[in-house]
Amino acid sequence: MTTVDEQRTDEQRTAVFRPAGTPEGLEDLRTLVNTAIDTLRDAHLVRGGPVLPGGPPAVAEAARRALEGPLLPERPQAPDEVFRELIAAYANWAVDLTHPAAVARMQCPPTSVAIAAELVTATLNQSLHAWESGPFALELERYVVRELAELAGYGTESGGTLTAGGSLSNLMAVLAARDSVVTTPAGGTPFADGLANLGRRPVILCSDATHFSIGRAVGITGIGEDAILRAPADPTGRLIPDELDRMLAELPADTVPVAIIACAGSTDEGWVDPLPELVAVARKYGVWLHVDAAYGGGMLLSPRLRGRLAGIADADSITMDLHKFGWTPASTGVFLVRSARSLDALSQQTTTLNADDDKAAGYYGLYADSVQATRRVDALKVAVTLRSHGRDGMAELVDRCHELAGHAAERVAAEPRLELAAAPALSTVLLRWAQDPDLERADAFNGALRRRLMSDGTALLARTRVPRADGTNPVFLKLMLLNPATTTEQLDLVVAGIVATAEAMEAESAGTAAAQDRPVPDHGGA
Amino acid sequence: MTTVDEQRTDEQRTAVFRPAGTPEGLEDLRTLVNTAIDTLRDAHLVRGGPVLPGGPPAVAEAARRALEGPLLPERPQAPDEVFRELIAAYANWAVDLTHPAAVARMQCPPTSVAIAAELVTATLNQSLHAWESGPFALELERYVVRELAELAGYGTESGGTLTAGGSLSNLMAVLAARDSVVTTPAGGTPFADGLANLGRRPVILCSDATHFSIGRAVGITGIGEDAILRAPADPTGRLIPDELDRMLAELPADTVPVAIIACAGSTDEGWVDPLPELVAVARKYGVWLHVDAAYGGGMLLSPRLRGRLAGIADADSITMDLHKFGWTPASTGVFLVRSARSLDALSQQTTTLNADDDKAAGYYGLYADSVQATRRVDALKVAVTLRSHGRDGMAELVDRCHELAGHAAERVAAEPRLELAAAPALSTVLLRWAQDPDLERADAFNGALRRRLMSDGTALLARTRVPRADGTNPVFLKLMLLNPATTTEQLDLVVAGIVATAEAMEAESAGTAAAQDRPVPDHGGA
């Protein structure tokens, strides 16, 4: 190979590589993007539903065909062919988040303007760790974080960063709490001194409704998942401030409370913990209060709903995801701290970044605000999306999702064979097919119903369990409404589809012994 | 506002929102993308260098103008106008990674096919935490991870995940090491039981060349940065296996070694620690061996260079960044483990994900392989880029960068006023202006030289310090060659530009007392 190399000129040898950012590369990109848009349109039309029918076997078969052969074939392949084939398979077998029946997960259908911004972001490939990695990107990130902090009611002392998602925001929260609240015997922070010889048992207080990423963060940071004390909650799952007060008062002397984790928009029901009262308890005991508003933070955008987040500005830190309410594609995590100094643990000096003389001359980077070094710029899509929709526009989108949930809940409540968990607090609707008094069989039926809806390509729902007043904890199916383009008529059809599928399953079940998970034929990629 | 809402029909109320994934939204996207490509082309031509001149004051002024006003203006704005204005500012003031003189950071100029894939990724907004969040995306991620593991020499027991970057891969490595190696007095893992009562002091062994993200990971995981033992290194900075052996043998009885961190491609010089010997030491003591190949992992793609990574397949975990060698935009972090079971700590059961009956029916998600929940799909751009270039194509790109570094080093060595640190090991070149025998003054001069090159818009270099045989540790400037489209002639011009700027600064310095950081006029956005 060296011989071949040596015979070639510079130009021949680099012919295979054309970066997207040059005028020539941009024309290649234009062609490829047109192919991509055509393919995405075709896939949307072919799909016809939230996902192609066939379930896991059909997807696995489609993957087997599309991904046959190695990631690195020996010789170069024509980029346009590789591209067309792979994105066609990817798009055909994608979940279509623009479809009214794709309501399983907290993934929004992003706006066109956000996607176009992502193209710019990717092409320029700026980063935020040093001035020379993205000078304007740094200014933009600081602007977006500052404005979002202001939206949350934070003052000028606040800080924060965009993150790769809510789990990482929550990790940063637990880290900031740990290192601002807890000291080691040497008088330092756990970041430097470690937790091995802490002497006291750290504890974290939260409710059962807390997202699993908090447990993970507590495990990752060495506090240990077992250090989580689950505080009593009211019937809706919200923390009871007096109970929390009592727990803190009664903590053994060898423990140290690291943080109270409040939930603003619980994953299942969208409830908000009583923030003002939790602020008072946290202050009384000098404990860090983190508000996980990954989902509910969108209410800040709605004058109608934002009152429910009253008190959030007094929290020590906030998690928000703009890839939920916000209509930008992932990743658009946001982590905010009331005091920028809470992130000091991350600001080690390195020999390659932020030298003193550079800083004095105005050359700075944001590596010390984040747990990342190289970091993609998520701020551009946020800026174009929020600026183009404006305050009124964003409010309308959030409110619309909330209203859609209200409509769907009414529709569910009107269907006697469905059980509605509760009136929607935000934009989720929890329902179950409630025809079987045997709870175990009913749970199995609802689990199978969800799979059947997926494998038929009828609807994509999530599943969870909801504690009821009678002490049971049955399986519920969940509609997560994050598509403001959905109409109430379309939503009626989604509920009707659930009912019709459940009816069909009951009829089959009456006919045959166990037909709930019957194999579904592979409908192929078309 | 409620009154206005009530007067509108469904259609009117949602007119402002058009998701990118519908046929109508895709046509909006096509228009916006054409605007974006035109803007990117214009910016490339206007820029004319690696960055516009003016330095931090000019960027701050451009940001002040482009970002004037709130992120959320009261009323909606025309998306195309908001978009055009903001991306023009962003692109004009971006670092142009396609320019031969943009050699400061480990950011590659990505290929067109990777960028087009990013558009598809963003539009469809799939995620990897549950089957119904992206069924094909899950298959693609598993395929890409499996193939990359095979490239590293791992077997079928291996596991891994794409990550948001090398820092997070390194965090996962320290976490996996901690929880696979260290047990708590209760016999559990630190993830569940915490480190507070561990009883033994955990230690991490690595060299001074280890990336700062390792220190962070050790701090985040509660082991504590002070637990890092810096092992002696040879003159090039590489770990000395016998010294490491001795350190491990002599560890006090109250300590527990968590991991040896080896470097495959040090940030500054690109050196690779002696992996086969480190494997032997790690096995002898039963200590986790992590190889941080964030930068050097690209050598796996080159038959000519991959021998330098011999032994990597016996490491317990590997960090690799395909947004360095790999020519995909960030984020494209890779984390690999020799045994998939090392990630077990992350696999908590949740009530909303991976129920047993769903798993039995083939519905799975990848939330347990990652520290994230919602996670953007970085695998698509990897697949189209690697498949279209093929093994030969990727090898050529990596080799080309290595050769360019060799060429630049020769050019530097031939210039008597420049000092070359060493022959390039991978794709970095370290140089300093060596005209002043006073080291403190010389350091200040080189720091100022770098800033002057940036504020003039001549070249973007990084800076670091390199220990020399005489015990000094002077400031060096760094060229990071990750653009295979650069020609040797262009590289000559970059070195010539550095020399000319240094000459000009010396002349000015001779003329005036302290002209090194003279203010640079604002050249505006044009």
C-alpha cells in the first residue's frame, strides 16, 4: 500500500475526502440532503402509521438486511448509495413522532427550523471547551443559559450549562449538592478527598415518583443508591413537606443530608411537588434542593401553567429538557444552578486549557461548567426555535399539549371498559383495559395490548404502574402528548384504535386459549 | 388569552407549529437547508482564514449584535429571518475546521455524508432507551458498537455504548472499574452501598499525561481526585510497567487499587503507553486496565499504525472518539468493555422500561448500557461514514494526518528560531519560538504569539507545556492535524505564518516597550 501511496500526488490521495464545510463539500451536502428529504418523505408516506407493523422480528429482519456486511468494507463505496440505502432502512423503521398515535415516549417531533440549525451545528462542528474551539458558540451558549436561567427566575449569580440530557443534568445536580453541602474530615470536598473516609453516611431524600436517573446519579457519585430515603407522599405521589421536615429532624447523628430531590412533572402523571414548602424545609435544614423539571420545566413557557412551578427560583438547581417541551431534537438538556459557584468542583486547571494569561486577554472556554470536554453545540437550535416561536408561540404549543391530554382523558373516561388513572396534570393520560377483575391477568392483558398495538403498527404507548387507593399497583398504559399538531379528532381515533384492538384480543382469546402474543407476519420494509 | 384561544379552530391554533418530519415540514426544511448551505458557503468565502480577525472583543461585539434582545420575544418571528440572521452570525464567527491553519483542537472537519446523516438523525429524533423510542436505531447502535468492539479486537462477550464524548466514556470506565473491582463491607458494590464506609482507600494509577477527564471521573465517582497516584514515566511520558508493578506491590494494606489508566494517544504528543506490559501488570494484581484511546483509537483504522495499539484487546475497557479520527461531528464518543457484564451496575429495573414480559417478547431498550436515558442516535453518521470510506479509505485518512504531522515537524526543525519538541508520534506537532533564553519571558512570548495568531485570524494553535530533559517545562504551541484534505504546501504556509507573526512581534517589541497584547481593531462581521 505504501508503494501505491508514493505513486500518487497529494490531490489523488485526498480525493476520497471532502469535508462538508468547503464550497465543494457543501454542494455534495446539498445533493445528499435532498436525497435525505426525499427519503424521509417517502418513508413518512409508506409508513402510514406511527411505526411499520411487525414488531421486533420484523425490525430485526430489516436490520439484518440493511446492516449485512461489515461496518468497514475493504474498499470505499459510493457515498450516495451507502447513504440512500442506510437512511431508507433507518427512516422506514423509525418511530414517526409526527404521527398522532406515536405517544409512548418523551420525544417531541422537532420543528423544521431546529433541524436546519442542527445541520449548521454539525457542519461547523464547533465545541465549547476552549475559545478557539468555537468563539461565537461560546457566546451563544452563555446567552441561552442566561436567558433560560432568567426564565426560571434565577438571578445574575446563577450558572448552568446545556447537557446531553436529563440524566446528566441530574448527575450534575447530585454532584453539585454533594460537593457544596458535604465536607470531608480533611475539610475538603468529596471531589478531591473522596467519600471512603467520610465518617458520616450521606443521604438523599425524595419520593417514589423520582426518575430512575436520580438513583443512578446517587450510585455514580459514590453516595450509593441505598442512601436514598423515600419520603412519604400524598395520594397523588407528591412529597409531604411536614413528613420531610420530620425525617430531617430525626436523621441519625452519623448521617449527613446531601439533597432533597423534588419532582416538577413526574414521569407518569406530571405532578409537581409542593415547591414553596419544600424550599422552606430545605432552608430550615440547610439542605440542597434540586428540582427535576426535565419534563415539567416546559410549564415555564406557559403563562397559564407556570404558576404550578412557583418556588422553583428558590431551588438550588434545576433540570430541564428542551427536547421534551421545546421541540428541539435531542440532545437539549439544561442544567441550572442558583449560584454559579456550585460548579467549582469541575474547574480544575489544565495545562492545555484556560491559562491565566489567556483568560486575562479574554480567551476563555466552558469546560469547567460541564462534565464534558469536547461538547457539541446544542444552543443554536434552541435559539432559532425559541426566537422564531416567541413567548406566545411557545406558550401555545405547551398549552395545546395540555389541552390534548384533557381531551383524551375525557374520551377515555367516557369509555366504560377503560379505566382512567386521574385527570391529567400536564400532558400524560394513563389508562388501562379494565374488563378483568383478576389483577394479574389484567396486567398481562394490558402489557400484551401494548405490544399488540406496537406490532400491528396501530399505536405506540408507554407502560407503567400506578398505585391506587385500594393498595393495588396495576399496569397502566400511558399516552404522552408532545405533538401540538395533533387534532382532537385524531386523538379520538387513537383511543378508538386502542379499544378496537383490545376488543379483537378479547374475541381471539375467547376463540383460542392464548392468542395474546400471536406471531405477527413480517410486512417487510415497504 | 383564553378568550382568543377559544375563538380559534384547531387548525388556526396549530398553524404556527409544523414538525420537520411531515411532507409539509420537510419542504420547509428543504428551503431552510438551502438557506443554511448558502450561508455556510458565503461565510466560508468571507472568512478567508481559520477565523475572522479581532479576537474576543470582536466576537463579543458580534454576539452583542446578533443576540440582542430576549431569547423569547413576545410575539412569534418569521422563522426564515430569525434563522438566517442567527446562523449567519454563528457561521461568520465560527472556527473554520476545513482551513489548513485551524489546527488548535481535536475537532475534525466532518464529511458531507456524516452531516447529511445528522439531518436524518435530528429529523426523526429517535432515542435508544426503549424499543418504541427507536426500533431500528437500537439495532443500528448495537451493530456499530459490535463492529467497533471487533475492530478493537474484543470478542463476543464484549459490550459498550456510544457516548456524548470521551469525558463521559472515561467516567463510565472509572465507574465500571470501581463497581467491578471494589466491594463494600456489606459485600455489595459502591453503586448500591456507597463509598462512605468502604474502609479501604481506593487508588487509581496513571501517568501525568492522563487527560484531565480522568481526574474528573475519579472526583465524580466519589473516589476522590487525591486518590490518583501518578506513576513514574519515561522521558516521553509513557508509563514504566516495572515502576507500576513496584507501586502496586507496595500499596498499603488499607488501600484498594481500582484501575490503571493507560493512555493510547496522549493529548499533547500522541504517545501510547506500553499496553502489552501494562496488561501483564494489571493481570498480576487483578486490577482493571482502562485504555483512554479517545485520540489514539483512530490508529485502529490504519494497518500501518495499529500495531502501536497491540495489547488493547486485553484491556478491560476502551475510550475512543470518532469525532477525532473518524470525521463525524461531535458527539461520537465510544465506550467499550471487554465483558458486557461490567455495566451491570446501570441496569436497574424501572416500572416504565424493560418489563419482563416485554423483554420476553423481544421489546428491549438500551438504557442500561448508558448513563443516559433519552439518548440521541450517533450511530447513523458513523455507519454511513465508515461504510462509504471503507477500510482502505479510513486508513488513508488517518495515515495522511500522520504524514502531515511528519511534514510539519520537518519544516519546524528546519527553522532555527523554532524549537520542535519531538518527532510526531501521531498527528501533533509541538513547537515554540525559542529566541529568548529567559524561560519566563519566552513562555509569555509564546502565549502572546498564540493569541496574536488568533486575533489576527492567521492560525489557531493550542498551547501546552512539555517537560524537557533539563527539568524545565516550557510553554509549547501545538498543531493538531486532523484534516486530511490539507496539503503539504498549505502546511508550509501555516508554519511560515507563525514565523512571520513572531518576527513582527519581535520587531514591535524592539520598537515599543510592551506591544505583545496590543488591542486589535474590530473588523466587524464582514
